[in-house]
Amino acid sequence: MNLRFLFEGMEEAGSKGLPELVQRLGAPGSFLDKNAIDYICISDNYWTGKTKPCLTHGLRGNVYFHLEVACSRKDMHSGVIGGSVHEAMTDLVRVMGSLVDSQGKICIQYIYDQVAPVTDKERESYNQVEFDVESYKVDAGVDGVTDTLLHKTREEILMHRWRYPTLSLHGIQGAFDGVGSKTVIPAKVIGKFSMRIVPNMHPDMVEKCVRKHVAEEWAKLKSPNKMQLIMDKASMAWYREPNNPNFEAASKATVRVHGIEPCYTREGGSIPITEALEDVCGAVCVHFPIGASDDGAHSQNEKIDISNYMNGICVLGCYIDEIARLPAKPNAAAQAAEAAAMAARMSNNKWRRRCKVQLTRFGCDCLDCQ
Amino acid sequence: MNLRFLFEGMEEAGSKGLPELVQRLGAPGSFLDKNAIDYICISDNYWTGKTKPCLTHGLRGNVYFHLEVACSRKDMHSGVIGGSVHEAMTDLVRVMGSLVDSQGKICIQYIYDQVAPVTDKERESYNQVEFDVESYKVDAGVDGVTDTLLHKTREEILMHRWRYPTLSLHGIQGAFDGVGSKTVIPAKVIGKFSMRIVPNMHPDMVEKCVRKHVAEEWAKLKSPNKMQLIMDKASMAWYREPNNPNFEAASKATVRVHGIEPCYTREGGSIPITEALEDVCGAVCVHFPIGASDDGAHSQNEKIDISNYMNGICVLGCYIDEIARLPAKPNAAAQAAEAAAMAARMSNNKWRRRCKVQLTRFGCDCLDCQ
């Protein structure tokens, strides 16, 4: 058996990042040659609780927009000019306010029509997930502030993290963002918002719906200001049924170390490199988290518990051992099924075909895409 | 004659700023003793054009609000938490979007009811003002962007700068404000907006109207998030009839240097120290600008033309000469009328009585106000 490791940050300075590196390493005879890779494992997410290990078989995608409004060549003084110009902030805030409501409902037409229906099997699957609503409130930081989540039951909460789209308003570039009181009328402001997307949503269709909505809301304003909507980047949602040898090996490793079957979970976040690796290597990926739900990824006081760290070393070691017991390639039937599924995905995937190198970026101008 | 000069920046480090300095210097026998000061002149604004000198007899006030919304103790990741919490940005943007429309109309009830009616005399006064709409578009920076102002005629434009209130959205603190795409759900965001106020508006009443409006809009959201509206600072509008010896001296000085009568103008901005000086010194102030309309105050490439600089030196010298020809105090009748007018202003001015030291700040905790 031959183990090949890729770490975040391995891409060279000035490169187009991990997608480009992966694409380059997929060349015949290279590090990620399709013929050399049989199984992929990423450890980059978290358990849903603090005690029960998980295997993750789904991720949401993300489509990120910049909504730019300009009213002048230069910032203005609200005393001197206030009352004279159509202010860019007024328009931007009105359009941003039309995208989503305070109950988290996306107000853009046709978005929910694209979401895969819930099956009985899926509904049942939430029962095996370790998830405590009260602990989750603490993880989200709403305890002592609102003590309230958008949804009440554990099933509803998980579904709205994993299998429904959401829209978040992240902020505004170009306006006054400091402490205190400044009386500026900003000349150009850029609203930032993004949508987490799920099966069977497609960035192409999402973009179309968002453009239609923004154009309609803009028309209502009757503003002479200059508006531009840019889709800055996009990634597809990822979903795999966990009944394949890779997930089975990860499950056996979990039982060997923790003495229990893992939960099968999905993630609300996006790890776009997953699909890029799968395509380049022609193999299925398992997401094999080792950290607990309260580790606070990318946040203040991020941590990993010593027990998770030690068990993580053991469980990934056992996983390698389990993988070593498998045939070099999955059996012919599984391989054929996976190839067919991948072909179907690609044929439905106009968007990804538009860029083979920068899979996470739309409208790429790389040589492969021209 | 005794000249006493005050420059911006003269206040000591750690002090409460110019209002406190002026108040302190107003003590009997001190620099701004009521008995020592007969006339006040401030040169801190601009002509309305590039050729005709102005005397300014009105300023708008400003009431500045911070609208704070909190949904969590910490910033969140839109993948991990998106779909679980009532997001603060959604609520904030919706309330900010309800304050003013794209045509500059303030959408808060009872605001326009407080505005002094337009008299025939006032309407006529706009004719003597040097003001070119096309040059103003360039000054505002809308040329080549929208080429459009909120109002069409010079009279309408001036009225909406000088004698009608306006509301500007300045920005948001606590949200993502950088270049690029960050998928944060901000935990606490503070929207900044302010209203330029005019005679006969009062910060107390403005605050009451804004609070009522924000509370009503907030209730519509049915959000569990924590909302707080803070009036950060406020200043009154200032207006004087220019038929008094101080303005007459400034007018004579203008004729001596420029050979023409000055325009009588108002300003859209606020110089709150004006009223503080008048109260402390018991005298009327004239605003005597020397710079042209395109000087670009506080903006990129701020300048002063050499001719304005040289004539400015002459005209302020002549003004001092003209003032020196006046009696040490305005005549008894004018003085009595001014005292009565000032007493009337103060009796109607609940807000200013709440703080004698920091006249520009509401809810002061200084010794004088406790």
C-alpha cells in the first residue's frame, strides 16, 4: 500500500490554490494519478456531539455574491451633500433586506423548488445522530443572548444545517465600519451575501434566480445609481451514500478504537476540494472527523481535546490498516456504479465543465477553460 | 478694540472638547467673559459658488444614532451555523432599509411636520444665491456616474440642502467590511445613521419619532435578537436673521474687498459650537466663509485658491475694521430683542438645558447636569 498525504497550505505561493494543485498532480504518473489512488479520506470537519464519532457523507455548497452600488466618484459629507444625491447605501440596504427574512426564510423565488425532497430513509437517519439541542445553543453562542434557535426539534435543526439552503448577509465594504460616529455618504458600497446550497441545487440556477430577484427589487427603487451583481465564487454541494468500501473501512476503524458504530452525518459547511479530488483520482472520499462539536473551528479559543487527539491518531491508523485489507481497487460492480454516477453528475453539471482548474471559481479565464 | 481668537484643536488633550473649553472660558473675567465679547465671527464654511462671496446665517443640526443588534456571543460560520440562528444582520438591514427611500424621503412619521414652513421672503432669497447646478454635480461627484441629483431646480436643490431634513445611512460596524469574500455570520452589528435637522426640529422630538419607528419596524420582524437604539450625539439647527450690526459689518467688508454685496446663504452641515459661543458670550455670530464651493472640505485633494486666500486675508481685516467702528455693544433695542429671542430659544429648548457643558452630547453625566 502506498499512502499519499496532502495538507492545507501545500500549494505554492502565487498559485491558484488547492484546486489547481490537485488538478496538476492528477497528471499521469504524478502524485494523484487516477491509477495510483483507490480511496480518499479527508479529516477536516467535526463530530455533531462530544462523545460519538462520526463519518460524514454530505456537505453543502456555497455561492457568494457581491452587490455593488455606486452613486458618486467620491465619498461625500452628509451635511454638505445630504439631500442632493441618491445615496448608494439606501439602495443597497433595501435590496439586501429583501433577500431573507428574520425567520431565515430565503425570499428569492424558485430557490426551494430546487431542493431534493426528504425521503423516509433520510428522516429516519437523524435518529442515529448524537446531537443535543441545549449544547448546540452554547456552541452557537446564543445562550444568554437570545437562547433561541430558528427551529425547535433536533431533526429540524439538523435538516436546516445540512439539507436546506440558507442565505447569510455578511457585511458591507466601502461604508463606515469603525467605532464612533462619522457622517460620510459612501460613494460606492459592496454588499456581501452568500447562499449555502444543497442537492439538487446548481450554482447556475441559483445565480439566475438571484439575478432575477435583485433586478426586480432594484427596479422598484427607481434609482439612477449604478448597480452590479457579481457572483464571486461558487461550489457544488457534495453527497455520497455511505454504503461503499471506503466508508465501511472507516466504520470498522471506529469500532476498533471507540467500541461503537459511528454516526453518519452531513455538514452545513463546504469543502469544495472534496469533489475536485474525487474527479481527479476517480475514487470516493470519506470525511472522517476526529474533533468534537465544541472545538470552535476558526473561532475564538479554538481547541482540540486530548482524548480526541489521541483517539484520532489511533482511529486514522486503524483506518489505514482497514484500507490495506481491501482490494487495490473497489470491486468491478462498485467501480462501474461509481463511474456511472460520476458521469451522470458531470453531464448535469454545466457549471463545473466551465472550469476544470479552478473548480470553486465561476467564469475562470484559465487556459483549460478558454 | 480687543480681538480674541479661538482655533480648532486648542482644547487640551483629555478634555471634553471645544464645548467644554468654551464653557470654561466663559467664566467672569476669563477669555470669553460675556462682558468682554460683543461680536462673534466664525470662518469655517464655503461659498455656494466660485466667484460670489457669502455670509452664512443658518446651519442644519445633526442627530446621530447607533442601532445595535446582537444574536450571539461570538461570530459564527455560515456553513456550520447558517440555518440555525436568527441572524443579526438580517434584522439590522431590514430596519435600516425602512428609514429612508431611494428618493431621499425620510419614512419616519411626523418628521416633516416639525419643519418650519417656507415663507415668500425665504423663497425669494434663493434668487440672490450664486449656484450653478451643473458645477454642483461635479462638486458632488455624480458627473459621469449618475449625472443625476435628487432635485432639479436650483431652488429645490438649495432648499433640500439647507432647510429640509435628510437621513443618511453611514455604515455598519461589526460586520465583514473587507475586500473579498468571508462567510461570517456577525454576532453583533451596529448600524450608523444620522439625520440633519432644521428649524423648528428638536433632537428630543426627533429621537422620540425615530424610537417609535424603529420599535414598530422591529416588532414586525418577530425576532428574538437583542436590539438597542442609542442616540450618540445631537446638535440643534442654527438660524439668525442677518439684519444685525455684525452681519452688516461683514457685508461692508465684503463690498470693500470684492466690490459686490455678498450672498446670504445657509449651510447643510452643522457647526454646533456656534450656538455654544453665542450663549456663553451673549452675542450674535456671523459665519464668514472665504473658500470656494469646490474646495472639497475634508475630502480627497482639498484645496484653497490663492485668490480666495489673499482676498480672505483682506476681507477679514476689513471686517475687523468695520467692527471697530461699531459701538462696543449693539444698541440697547437690538440687545434687548436678542436677549428676548435667546430666552425664548432656551425656554423651548428642553434638550439643551439637560447639558450646559457638552452641548453637542445628549445624556451627559457632567457635574453641571446631574
